[in-house]
Amino acid sequence: MAEAKTQPRPLRFGNFELDLRAGELRRAGVKLKLSGQPFQLLTILLEHAGEVVTREELREQLWPDTFVDFDHNLNKAINKIREVLRDSAESPRFVETLPRRGYRFIAPVESGEPASKKLAEEAPPKPPPKASLKPLHYGLMVFAVALITVAALTLWKTAFRTQGAPEVQSFIKLTNDGQGKFGPMATDGSRIYFTEVLPGPRNVVVQVSVKGGDTAPLTVPLKQPWVLDLSRDGSDLLLANDEVIAPQYQTHSLWVQPVAGGSPRRVGTVLAGSTGFGASAAFGADGASVIYAERHDVYSAALDGSSPHKVLTTESGASSGPFAFRFSPDARALRFSQYDPEGDTTTIMDAATNGERSHPMFGGCCGEWTPNGSFFIFQNTLDGKSNLWALPEKRGLWRRNRDEKPTQLTAGPLDFEYPAPSKDGKEIFAIGTSPQAEVVRYDSRISEFIPYLPGISADCLAFSLDGQWVTYISYPDGLLWRSRVDGSERLQLTFPPLRAELPRWSHDAKQIVFSAKLPDSVYNIFLVSSEGGTPQRILPSEQGQMDVNWSPDGNSLIFASDGIPNAPISILDLGTKHVSTLPGSNGRFSPHWSPDGKYIAAITTDTQTLMLFDIATQRWAEIFASHAASETWSRDGKYLYFQGLIAPDTFFRVLRLRLSDRKIEEIADMRKVGRVTAGWSWFGLAPDDSPLVTRDISTQEVYALEMDWP
């Protein structure tokens, strides 16, 4: 008789079961919709649970065809698995992403017979029956068992039972003044404090009732004040004031402002750093000190600035300095955020109050505890959308289980940021933004910026050489479009989930090159026909590629590495696909070839200095020693336009270099633009060389989110 063939045993994790023989995934016995490559991919990850499965290994097993879009298919399969498992890339319970390497299944996996059968087989034999107990002893035993059962149920309910998820019941708009608003926000129970940025730009510290209404400014005798924190008794605000603008780093003095009025008191000579997310400081856990960052070091000092001492040092690497400090209500924990420009991600860090045991938690930033310490509310940005999340913190008598995962509270259509739980814990205050941008052109006749391509929320414009066509990125969804310069004959060239940046026309106007990325990947160079079609990634790489531009002859592309310290500028020969390095270009980005092919302009990553490379002599020369950005050549190549600071502690100007005598001329004051998108403004030139800038016209208001807590 033939020997029976061994059947593959089910793989179990959590309340899921993967039946390899039936090709089914079940949750609590219910079949789920997962098949094809996502099912095969999950099988591979389960069979190698706890191990890193590289992207190359997955390509060889599932997508051996070199002509398919492997990255797109892999990301789609991973997203499908996470959807079915109700998993999260930011806070994974099952599938963990290791950027540029692969994936790892992190939950325990069991293989074998059904649990009920296994338990029955392993159960010990029943003991022989004993003589019956006396009635009194039997009654006491029943009573004791009942007490133990009640105690166990109480313990399970308060300490071990899985909590229900918090939910937002309603959204109430509290402000309606149309001004730009920035966090962090703070509340004393009756009022909410935050910062507004008015045209100029100038900052104003304002307050609004927790019930909503008109905003009222606080009289603060500081040049550019920012709200950072509110003391626990609600009597004092901690403010930052812009002090010095240095290359790639901005510092802020700290001030304690009584909310009842009066003069602010400076916190000694303390200067807190800035990371692009605002000043890095907050009140200390004891209320009698401040905590602040100087680059990658975190310090604490008394409110008069005395007795400063280091609390901790964060890892530097490619990450920014720490920011968004907050202490738990019981003063046992400190949380803050760090930004990684290489991966374009922010991470929430956790540490003891004294700075010990610092470690990363999950993606997100700018969090705050609810008053009772039960939840930590924070924001996280995914695919260009910012939403609020809640992390459970306690279970009865015990601290939060490390396996507890955050719950997403909001899902658009507004972006929600800077959460501030109300004092009674019933609401979460947050800034809700409907993102929108408009391009404005500088009119030298009236010395003002006026709308350009009205009605289109656009960014990163580029024009064909004949000046008849324009390509741009729609804001904020990051899609590539092209149209006539009057806005007619619009054609969408890319589609989600691909996000595009900085497009450039080929010389014959038949192709557009740009940088783009898929979720969980880095920016690479793509090429698409101006008449539409599938964008082609022309130089696949695990290293980011950004700032791509054409050579004057149209045969090569020049680009910089994205987020890689001290990386050189590269040149790609489109014919041979050979990549060479521009001499002496390490630590430089934003390369732009002059129209005559004689020069290449670039900016240093460390000091933001504008440099010029002479092709003939193969040498670099410093052109502008102060902070520079967004350089672009005039049509005739006689001028190099850019944004720059003409002196420290000033606002950006539109400047231009006259190549003939290397003279710098001031063209326009960026303060006339108004608000700019994401803290920076894209800058370019129209076909007539008039400056173009992206202006932020988003609506930003304060909302109250009424909560239903478990």
C-alpha cells in the first residue's frame, strides 16, 4: 500500500491561520480574501518568521520576470497583506519593513494540529475520584472558588483585557479667521493658545475659547514669538523668539510669558535649536525648569537659565536634532521626536525623565498625553496626509503593554496636526488644514507678486524651451501634469501611489524627466512622454536621486543623491547608461547646467553656499557665501537666479548673479509672497525670466474633536 503523502500543516499567528493545503487565510475560522502573489508572499514571510527576507530574494521567487515593475508589485502585495491583517507599516504587529533591505514577520508563528486537538493530546490523565467531602468543607470550597473567580475576572478586566479603540464622535470648528496657524498648541481648560503667522510675515501669539469664537492676540513684546508650551498651572507660556539665522541652523531665545499680561522673562542666555518643525524646548517635568536641544544634545536648566546640564545625546547620523518634548502626567517618561531626511520620516522617541533608556517607538511626531495619562495622542504623515493617532498607555495597575499598537483617529479630508487634549479629557484640539497652493509671479513694474495659472494648485513648474508648454506638480497630492502655458490641454502624467518632484522638459519637448517615489521607497529618476504613457524608472537604485536636470545637448542627465551625507553629484549618459561623478562635488546638491554648457551651479549641503563649477578648468568657485537655495539659470544663460539671505537675521530675497562680472543683484523681497508651502517655497522662472514662487493659500483653523474613549 502506498505511503500517505505528508500534508503541509497550517501556520498560526495571533488569531489567524494560513492553510497551505487549501490555499486559504482564515481569522477565527472565517476565510479572508487573500490570494495570488500576496498569499505567496505571506507564506514566504511566515516560513521565515523572525528572519529578514530581502527584496532580492522576493524578486527571484515571485517576480523573476525582469520586465515587470517589481517595486510597484511588491509594495502592492505588502499593502494588501497589511490590509487583510489590519496591520500598520508605522507600528507593525506582523510585517516589519526594513528600508532598502526587505521585510520580516515579527509575530510568533506556530505549526501543527488544531489547538483543541493538541491540548487534548497533551492533557494529563484524570486522577481517580476521591471520597466526597463533608457538606461544610464543600461549601467553603465553593465560596473560595467563587471569590477567586471574581478576583480573576476583575484582574483580567482591569489589567489584561484588550481595550476598545477610541473614536472621534464629531468635529467642531473653533476658529474662522483664515490666518496661518502653527503648533504646538496648549490649553488651560478655558482657552487655547497657539501661533498665527500674518502677512509680512510676522508671528502673533493668540488665544481662543475652548468653545470657539474670535481669536484674541496676546501683547508680547518679541519680534517673532512662537508658542512652545504652557505651565501645568496655566499661568505661564513658554515662548521662542527667532534670534539668529545661521547656515542650515536657526536658534531661538526662550522666554516665560505670564498669560495674565506683563513683561516676558528671558530664560538666561539659553538658545534652543530648530529643526524645521519649530524651536526645540518645553517646560521641565518639575515646572521649575526648561528642557531644550542644542543640535543633537538635550539640556535642562532652571527658568532663569542657571544650572544647565546635559540630559541625553541623540544619535546624529542623518537625523535632525530632537524636538517636540513632552513629559507624562506622572513625570516618569519623556517623549520627543526626530526627523530623518534620508528616509523623510519622523520618529517618536521614549526615555526616562532623566534621559536614560532612550529608544525609538514608532513613526510620528508632536505628541501629547491625555490628562489622565491613558493615551498618548500624536500626528503622523503618510502619503502626504497628516492624521492623528492614539496610543494606549495603561492597563489597570500595569504600564502599557509594549505590544499595544496605536489607533488612527482621523482619516481626512483635512490634515490634522499638533494635538492638544482638553483638560477634562473629552476633546482633542488640533489644527485642521485643507492644503492648497498657488503660483505667483513677480511683476517688476508694480514690485508685487501676482497670481500665475490661477485656479490650479501647483508647485515645481518647468517650461519647454519654446515657452509654449508647462509641466507642474499638483499640490499637495504630488501628481505630474502638463498643459499649455495658458492652462489649456491639461494631461495627467502620473498616478497614485507615485509621488513626483521637480520635473524638467527635454530639449525637443517630447519627454519629461523627474524624481519620484513609491511608498516605502526612495526617490529615483523617472522619464515619461509628454503625450502620456507609463513613466519609466531609468536608473533603479536603493539610493535616493533628486534634483535631476538635462545637459545642454540633451544627451545626459545630472542629479544629486538624496539624503546621503557627502555624496557626489552624478552624470548619467542616456545612450550608454554610464554614470560618472562630477569632480569635487562631494557634499553638494541641486546641480543646474548653464544653457551654454560652460558651468554647473550647485549648493553645498553643510553651509548652503552657492558654488559654480567651470567645465573648462574643472574647478569650483564660491559665488554666494550666505544661505542660498533654488538656483536656476535665465533663458540666455547670462544670469543665475536664486533665493538667498543677504545678511544674518534677515528674510530671504530673490537674487541674481550677473555672470559677466559676478555681481549680485537684489530682485524681490520674499516677505511680499506671504505664507509659503511646508516652510519653504519653490522658486523658478517664467519664460520671460520673471520670478515664480509657490504661495500657501491653505485654510487652517482650530478644531475640537469630541472623543469616545474606551
